Amino acid sequence: MLMPAGSGDLYEKRKGVYPKAVDGFYRRFKWAVMAVTLAIYWGTPWLRWDRGPYAPDQAVLVDLAHRRFYMFAIEIWPHEFYYVAGLLIMAGIGLFLVTSAVGRAWCGYACPQTVWTDLFQHVERFIDGDRNAQIRLAKAPWSAGKLARRLAKWGVWLVIAFLTGGAWIFYFADAPTLQRAFWNGTAAPVAYATTAVLTATTFLLGGFLREQVCIYMCPWPRIQTAMLDEKSLVVTYKHWRGEKRGSLKKAAAHPQQFGDCIDCDQCVAVCPTGIDIREGPQIGCITCALCIDACDRVMAQVGRLRGLIDYCTEDDAEAEKQGSPPRPLSQSLLRPRTIAYLTAWSAIGAAMLFALGARTRIDIAAQQDRNPIFVRLSDGAIRNAYTIKIRNMEARPRPVAVSTDGLAGAALWTDATPRDDASSRIVATVPADSVAKLRLFIAAPAVGPQRQDFRFIVRATDREGGGDSEDARFERP
């Protein structure tokens, strides 16, 4: 539909957001979360974990070349991808749990967009000054001083973005080795391309787009807001206490007509997305609670009770309005929805831990040769051929024995040995962290069912033991 001339623009031009620095409990908590998350991201690839001489010693490694995923003592093979799927499901349910309990706390504290944007904003304050100085600099005409500040700020942002993109590639190869190759110019082209793309996106999203990512680009805020209800802990402005707004002078002259809010706009000034929390719940609120720090500070200065803006549920805010005491925090957090999410999350985690503890490190797969299906030998016995794959998921070579169960009189040999050496089992050594492939022949008496089911059994013959079995079929004329 065409807009008539002079009726206005289709889209509102973005207004710059210049968050003011604030100190308080939630600001310090954000500092702590930022320090922990950045330390984990940048430090994890450099942690070492001894897995023996046959496996990498990087604690966390996505080894695409050998199709392995290592996380400390856990090693995931391609056929065990369901563990990764389980972790993703747990992460999703964990987000549902956090959202239903404490609102968009993930967005406000631990989301990568929030963490890097917060870091970039601190760099901006250090170079350009706080909110008012940034606004004046943005409106000022270009000069040598403004250009110098912009170049200095963008330069620091670019360094942070490069370190961010560079750290990511270390999760996919041995970090010290890749670092040397990267600076020597001998790393794989994909390493340089990945670093360049992540550097550019971090620089752009954290430095320039910022709140636009949270409000317009990210789908998660819309999912989270649909999960909130009147029993969720969220950052709430208590209208019944704050309204009608008025300055200190007006409130002093007419105390019965005005609430506690002195309309100082400090809650708006510190908001990283530039919203006004007094307008009620909105998609731009990332629940970072910096407005609580700002409001509590103002309330302390004017001699009024803290908590005009606070973490509380809508039910608790309404109860407080009626004069009821606030409920214990445990009652707000432990309710049917959060208990259901916690139960599901715990059950999946427990099942995965049990599966990890019970899984065998030796397994076998067998495929019968179909051409020919069987061969009649000179002594009248029937021979079938199979391709056997034995997987050793240990970081050391392991001796194994392959035998059969349910096939009476069977004799086994491989294509590397004559039939005269046939026996009831085959002994082999499987290399460390790899799959051994054997072509196995089985001879059995001609008398018996045309199609007889049996099992291959593989057992490790070292002291740790362990083994596996695989169903198979023996064919006769």
C-alpha cells in the first residue's frame, strides 16, 4: 500500500542510545558475569587434558578432521551425536527454565550480544566520556579531535573483535599449533576466512547495531516474552507507588498528589536499549536491572524507600499495592511450570550421565557379503563371508577377540590367514581411537536351518575388559 505524500516516513530513524554509567548490585553482577564468560570463551582452548599419547591433549576440541568432539574426559564419536543433541535440548529447556523463573536474565547478563556490547560500551566511555560527553561529541562537527577519538575507539573495538574471531578457530584445532601457523601464514584458508567473518560481525553488531540486534534481529525476545506470565520475576516499575510523577518541589508542595517517581529519567539514561521501563513490559527490556541500580540510588538521595523499580512478579506487585507482605523468593521460583522444566532438564541430564557411564568403549558392526551369499567347501561345510568393523574408542591400542554365539561348530578365519588356522575365535589388535576392518570367513556344518540367526561377540582381552555384540545371519542352501 502506497503512503500518501506528506503523511510521514514508513520507518522511524534510529535514535542513538548512549547508556550512562551506573554503580550498584546489578552492575557489579554484570561485571562478574562478563569477566567469567569472557574468561571461559578466551581461556578454554588453552586448557590441557592428558588423554595419553594417542589422542589430543586439548581439553575442549571439535576435531573435524578425525570426526571427534572432546570435552575433558568425555569423547564423542560421530555415531554418538545424540549426546550433542541431548546437550542442545538441555540448553533449550534451561533457557525455558530461566525465562519462566527470572524473565530474560539470559539476555540481560550472559547473551554474547549483551556481553560484547557491554564491553564495547565501556571502551566507548573510557575514550569518549560518559553519556553527556558522548551526546555532545555525536552532535559536534567533524574535527581532528573527533576523528582521533573515533579512530581510537574503533581501533580498540577492532582489536577486541579480532581476538573474538581468532579465539573461535582455536576450538577446532590444537590452539598453540594453530596460533603459530596463523601468524606464520601457513594455516588453512578457512581459519583466516572464519576469523575475518567473525571479526567483522563482532565489530558491527557490538559496536554499531547493539540494541537493534536485541529488538529487531534476534527472535529469542519474542519467544521469551510469550513464556512470561504474572508469576515470572521481571524488572517491574510499580505504577501505584510512582505515579503521579513530579519533581521534588512539586511533591513537597503537594505531597498527596504525587508519587515517589521524581521523573529524573535516570532509569532511561542507564538503559542499554534506551527504553523507559515506566511504560510497562516491552520487548526492548533485556532485564539487565541497571534501571534498578539507578532508581535505588535516586531514592536513597531523596530519602525514599528503594524498590520503586525492582525484580518482582506482577502478582507480588499487586499484593504489595494492597499492603500484603512480599512472598518469599522460593515461592516465586518454585511453582509448577519451573518445577516441570527443572524435572525435564534433570531427567535428560541424568539419562545422559547414565548412558556415558554405561557405554562400552569397544563395539562391533558386521555386514554379510551378498555375492556369493554362501560357498560349499570341499568337505561339505558351508562358508559365509562378513565384513567386520571393530571400533576402539580408547586412546590406546587394545587387543580383542571375536567369536560367535548361537552357531554350533563354527570355525573362523580371515583373508590374511589360511583355513587351516581356523578356530572358534579371531584375535586382533585395534589401533588407538580408530576402527579396524576385517574380512571374516565362517564355516559351519551344512546341516541346519537355511537362515540361522547368531551373534558376533567382541571382547577386549586386556585387564579393563569390555565388549559388544552384533546380530547376524548365516545362510545355507
